[in-house]
Amino acid sequence: MKKRLVAAILTAAMALSLTACGGGGGDKSSSSGEGEQYYNIYLQTEPSTLDSIKGNDNYSWKILMNTMEPLTRLAEKDGEQVREPAGAESWESNDDGTVWTFKIRDNKWTDGKEVTAEDYAYGIRQTLNPDAGSPNSFFTADFIKNGAKVVNGEASVDELGVKVVDDKTLEITLEAPTPYFMSLTDTRACYPVRQDIAEQHGETYGSEADKYVSNGPFKVESWKHNSEVSLVKNPDYWDAENVKLDKVKYSIITDETAVFNSFDSGQLDWCSTGTEEWADRFDKKDNAERVDTTTPAMRFDFFNVNDKLFSNINIRKAFVLAVDREDMAKTIYQDMHIPAYWWVPQAISTGELGDYREQVDAPLEKMAKEEDAKELLLKGMEELGLGSDPSAITVKYSLSATTQWTRNYGEYVQQKYKEILGVNIELDFNEWTTFQQKTNSGEYQMGNMIWSTDYDDPMSMISLFTTANSGNIPTGWSNEKFDELIAKAGREMDEKTRVDLYHQAEEVLFNEGCNICPLVNEMEHSFHYNYVKNLNKKFTSTSGLKYVYIEGR
């Protein structure tokens, strides 16, 4: 048995959407906890749920990362990332890396019950159980033994390669050696879930602070919907002595100007901005520190291929190629993000070979040289029997926010599609939860979203469009060739060969799918006051706020 107490160091960053900034508000004395160890941050919208099985948005992820204890955590030590024991105090694999055994440490849930291996097994099984409808099954479906069969309804959950050896021993069997398996052990797909509590509350589990139990560094003190989520230090956490913050307050602030004003006045301790004007202003603050990072996150549109119009690939390609990404990056994003001609973003690495994007061509750049957007639109209209007048086409464009920035963005898109293709865009503004309901149920034509990577490998992005994982970004597209390439890449231990398989899959995604329209590759421009210490600087880090502390406020 090979001892695997520390996994390989990851060096690329996981994308963090603007929704995952800190938040606060209110007077400091009311949120200070004991002494000076309080931290005020924010979310830009309401978390969908604290049920790790059903939630897949960044808003809830920020809460879960700090209140739940995954099997491992990826922490930053001296500028590098190290895989730390967390819910598992140690782990080991067999010689070929197909069977992994985790020793679950002594820890307690917030209601006082001991954490067991069964809690982790239940969370992993339910994430893959098709009856649970988890959007996070894509993490492990292709890797855990019989995972894909279970997700597809071809095998029972009992046939999964997940075994509880005893109360403190969990065994996971893989389909084949997987080069990045350990980087999945701190994702929502490997979080523990208390079966008795989840079943007690049913559909409402995770919807309120009192319908949820946790076992991490912090616990939810209160959740005032559409207002704030307050966390307090968990005194029963196994490593409580290393948790310095007493209280963390996430204010839910939907208006970005309100966010920036709150940070500027000191009500917030951290924020990020995609606005050049505010970045310049914060640069002038003597006690504020700036961090700029290219992040592996994509802002993109996606199409419902079951919709009559977007069932046609030439129509989809027309809409993708009609986007002037350089103009959008400059006009809308003030050059704070990077024009994106790819799906797998920058800052995702492939082991020792480094950044994936530096090794392969951008598929949309090649397509733009060979195809014309307006010609593709007219060809698609002819194939669908829609005549030859683009002005007869109206597309409903669903957006996931109602802020003024979102409205300005929508009007820009509306104008550009009219100028370039001659089609009409009807804007549909929604709160995040309503947007999710619409898109997940297929009640949309064209939507807009941000997707952040969850671990440092191209698989974390490219596998989202396999048939088994198609519910994450619900376009309805499926392709057998694409599925086969992803399956091969997931088993390939040679890095160069794996990169080539990813590249082939990305080409198929655009040439035969084009169900997504990349817009910009995100950069984050964040600011925090210099009294906030030990914040993570890498986006793949999953220690959350565990090691953050305040000094000299």
C-alpha cells in the first residue's frame, strides 16, 4: 500500500466569480464577536441551498466551504498549495491507485453527534443517486466504480465503489487509476451529509439555518434570507484551536455600487471589482491591498438545443461567431477581463506541462477564420424553413440578475446582435434562483452564466458536457464522440496524450456542438484592508477562512 498523506501540489487557480466576495454592513460593534476577530464580507445574491448534494452555485459554495469539513483541504503554505488532512486524518491507496482508504478523524456535528465514515459515504452516494438529482454528479461519476452506471440508472446505488469498512474507515474504489482523484476529495461531491437530518427535512433540507447541520470550522448562526448569512466559530470543530475568527458576516448586497461604497467606508473588509474607476479609487487607499489574478472562470452564453431555433447548429454557430469579444472586453468589462475564444479557461494546468491554454489552439479563432456569422444564420434559417429575414427572429435572452450593470449589459448584447445578425433580442431578467429554475427545467432559449472550475485540471470544465453530466449547464446537447474522448482522457496517465485528448474534445464541443458561447475569461481584481491576514491567494485553495485572522484593525 502506498501512503498518500499529501497529494501533489496544485499551482493553478480555481475561478471565483464576483459572487464570492466578502460582505458586511452595519456597525462593527454589532458584528464583532469576541475582541477583534470578525470579518465582514458579502455575496451578490442569495445562496440557493446549503444542501451540498443539490446546490452548485458559488454563493452557497462559500458558506459550505467554511461550515463543512471535506475529506481533505487544499491549503496555502509559504506561497504553495498543500493537500491537508481534514475530515480524513490519513489516506492510502493500493499499488495501482484504484482503491483508496480514508481514516475518518474524530470530529462532531454541530448537534453533538460524532462524524462517521457513513456520513461521507452517504454524501458521495446521494450525489450520484439519480433520484437525488444532484448537479454535482459530474465530479465523480466517471471515476468511482459504477458511478456512470448509477447516474444513468443502469446500476443501483449499492453497487457504487463506496464502502464503509467501519465507523472510522471509508473505502473508495475507482474504475481505473485517475491522475487527479485526490483533487476531487475537497469538492461538494465528497462532502459528508447526515442521512437522518436530510431525510427529516426532505426537500427543505438546507433551506434554513435550523434545517442543516455542519461539521466544519464555522457554523451558521443565522440566515436572514436576501439579507445576510452569519457564521460563528464552531467550538466543537476538531481543529478549533487553529481557527482565529470568531464571526464571519456575509451580507447579501445585489447592487455593486453599494458594495464598493461599503468597502470604501470600511463596512466591508474585502471586495473585488471589475470596474476600472473603482479599482483606481481603491488603489489610492493607503490601508488597502490589491491582488490581480487571472482566474480559470468563464463568462458565457448557452443555448437550449431543444428549442426549435437553437436545435440548428448553424444558428448556434452564428450566434457564437457574431460576438465581438474584443469590443465586449473593452466596452463592457473595461479590459478587466480577457476575450475568450475557448471553453477551458486560462490558469488551468495539466500537471508538469503547465497551463493548458498555452499548449493548444483556441478553437473559436480557427472557426472565425473559416465561417461567417451572417451566412451561417441565413443557412440555418433556410434549413428550418424560417425564410430569409433575420428581423423576423426574436430570441429571449435570460439573465441571472436584475442589477443595473446586468441591464446595461443586456442592452449592449441586444444592440450588437441587431447590428451584426439583424435579429431581435428580448431581455429576461431574473433573480438567481428563478434563473436556475427556468434553465434547469428547459424553459429558456439562451442564457448567460459564469462557471468556475472546482479543481485544477481541464476535466473540471470539459467534462461538464458529457451525456452523464449534461444537467450542470442544461443545454440538452449530447455527443457520443465527445463522451468517448472524455472517458479516455479520464484514464490517461501520460500528460501529453491527455492534453491531446482534451484538445480533440474541445474541438468537437465547438465544431459539432456550439451549445455554449464563451465571452470572457475572468480576471479578479480584489482589495482587502491590510489588517486582514492570511487570505488565500490561489483560487483552488479550499481552506476557506479557516486560517484568516485580524491584526491591527
